[in-house]
Amino acid sequence: ETFGVVIIEALATGMPVISTPTMGPASIITDETGITTKGYDVDEYSSAMVEMYREIDRWPRAHLREVCRCRFSSEIVTKQWVNVYKRLLNSN
């Protein structure tokens, strides 16, 4: 999956996420919503898991749900798609 729906689903439940620096997750995960590793090293990923476990209070569940709602709710995504279509129709 290139976009990261599972990441959005986790955030919608109030769970912070850990991911490698791939295109889709990089556009979703910030310090506010989780941890993006610098590479694909297993030790680095496991260190991120330990960090998240020890510092889980850095990511309040209600805040993560709100961040997700503000960025990915059906209302927000619908407005984004409408804007894309408007731009396409006006570009001719």
C-alpha cells in the first residue's frame, strides 16, 4: 500500500505509529503522531518501539484522533477532491 490507510486507521483509534521513511507514511507521520525511522535497520526500528513504549504519553490518544479527523475525515477529503476537480475543469 503506497498511501498508508492502516496508519490513518491507527491514528483514528488514538494509536501513535512507527514507520520506515517511505513515501506514503512520510506524508502522514510527524513527531506529533508517531515516529519515522531514518532507515530500514531492524535495530533502529526496535529502538523506536522501545522509545514509544517508554514515552507513550507524548502521544495523547484524544489528540491523535483529533489530528486524524482534521486531516482525513470524509468532509476534509471530499473538499480536497472537489478542489482537484475544479482545478482540472478550469485548466482547459
